[in-house]
Amino acid sequence: MSAIMNEARELMKLWGGFRASRVLLTANNYRVFDHLTKAKSAKAVSQKLKTDIRATEILLDALTGIGLLKKHKNIYSNAPLASKFLVSGKPYYQGDILRHADALWQNWSGLDEVMKTGKPYRKAHDHKSFILGMHNLALLKAKDIIKQIGLKGAKTALDLGGGPGTYSIEMARHGVKVSLFDRPETIEIAMDVTGKAGMKNMDFITGDFLYDDVGKGYDLIFASQILHSCSEKEIIHLFKKCRKALNKKGRLVIQEFYLEKDRTHPVSSALFSVNMLINTPGGRSYSPDEMKKWLLMAGFKNAEEKIMNDTVLVQAVKL
Ligand SMILES: C[S@@+](CC[C@H](N)C(=O)[O-])C[C@H]1O[C@@H](n2cnc3c(N)ncnc32)[C@H](O)[C@@H]1O
């Protein structure tokens, strides 16, 4: 193939990426992978799903092409990746976050308009998929993250914007008395998730962390993936509030997507900024340097960071 064709291929990969993504999201919406734990023909799948046979066959072939299914003599079944992550009830199931991505897809379609207005284009949102999606993602790393944070000396903790409570559960398993703060509609889901995990001794506080009291007397405040939905002004306000809520020598630990100083890499974090541009009035990804600067402005000391691939933990102490 000519050199120019190879160069153009790079571009095609970028603009054509949406096709594989759409095929996967639609398959997840129809729960195709739940139906292919046992091998089936396209006709059998279409009968189960009540879908058009031609459409089903074309979708299943594309899913096979992108590596999510296997096809043998016109019979399809899940490939290992789908089997592990896309079948309901599996320990590392990711179907909820895919359903959340499906809502985001609709919002991302408004990016042209956002470029003019600078305002969010948040037409679609399914709160349950969003919060359970957070659980899907956090289950992949909660044990490691809590180990990295270290809970020595922490008797009480606040999981601020704790979502489904995945990190709360992990902290509580280490004997920490955890309070989870979030909006009422999220707390409802968190109670269900933590209850199913057998957590009985957890406190739940409902409110808006920008406007409401978050309690006090905490040795540790964990703020995981909440800053990116806030503006710089809101973050400094929130840091001051956290400092007041901490005990002396208490720690605020932040988890965010890692973003380099020039804000272009890792690519996933630069793209996540676009997500926050589309979905919030003032949010984006932030670099550790920005977060550390604001922590010091809020009166914290000893601000430091730990980078783990595309994730960063930033922590600071109230002395
Ligand atoms: C991206 S999720 C992160 C959930 C969890 N901390 C985690 O890392 O898996 C953000 C959470 O913050 C909550 N949240 C966002 N803004 C909030 C606000 N102003 N007040 C209270 N909760 C808020 C959302 O309801 C959601 O549960």
C-alpha cells in the first residue's frame, strides 16, 4: 500500500472510531452478550431479541470483527472480553457504564453547538446507569486505590460525592467508620449497593456539597472523581469546606484522571475534558499542579501527588 494511504489510515481510524463504539453500545442495549453465553445462530438471536434478521446478522458479524464475538460455521458466541465484562451478573460487569456512555453519545452529538455557546448540551442522562456505571469502574480498582491511600490512623472517613459507595465499602472493610455524602437520588442507589455488600454500619448524608454542611470530625476525606464537574472557584470553596470538616492532622485525598501540565495528555484525560465541557457549565480535567496550588490556597499543607497511569491521587494535610 502507498505511503499516503498508510498516513490516511491514521486519520480514518480517528474519524471512524465511532462505528465500533456504536455497534458495541447497541449490542449492550439489546443485551446481545447475555444471549451469547451459549452459541447461537443469527436467526436464533434475532428471535430472542425480536430484531430484524438482516440487521442482527450484520451487527453480529461486526461484533465478531471487533473481537467481541467468535463465529464458527455461522454460529456466534461471546469472545473472552465480552464473556468477562459484558455479561450481566459477572463480577466485573461493565454494562452499566456502557449504558451511561450511550446517554453521553447523545450529548456529545451537540459538540458543534457547544463550540458556539460554551454551554453544556446535556439532553440525555440516566442517573441509575451513571451511578451503577461508577460502581462498574470502581470495582476494577477500589482495592488498589485504598491500598495506595493507606488507612493507617483513619478511624473516621467521609466519602464525598461517594456515588454508589464502592470506595466506602472498601474503607469500611478495613474497619473505618464511613459517612457517604451525595445527592438524594444517588444515596438511594448507594444504600442498595452497600446493603447488598453487607455493610450495615455506614452513615449516609444527603445534600449538595457546594452548598450544604458535610459534617465534621473526619480523619480522612476521600474526594474521588468529583472535582472535574466543578469550576476552579467551586473547587477552592470545597477545599476550604473540607479543611474545616477534618480533624487536626486529617487528610484530604483526591482521585482524578491524571492530566499533564499542558493539558493534552494522557489523551483519555484531554478527551474527558471535552466530556465535562459538554455536560457541565464549568468542569474539566485538572492537572496535579493546579489541584496542589488550590489545596495550599485553602490552607492545606504538604500537598503531594501519586500518578498511576491515567489516574492521580493528590493528598494534603490539615496541620
Ligand atoms: C463521577 S461520580 C464519582 C463517584 C465516586 N466517588 C467514585 O469515584 O466512584 C461523582 C459523584 O458526585 C456526586 N456529586 C456531583 N456533584 C455533587 C454535588 N454538588 N453535591 C453532592 N454530590 C455531588 C454525584 O452524584 C456522583 O455520585
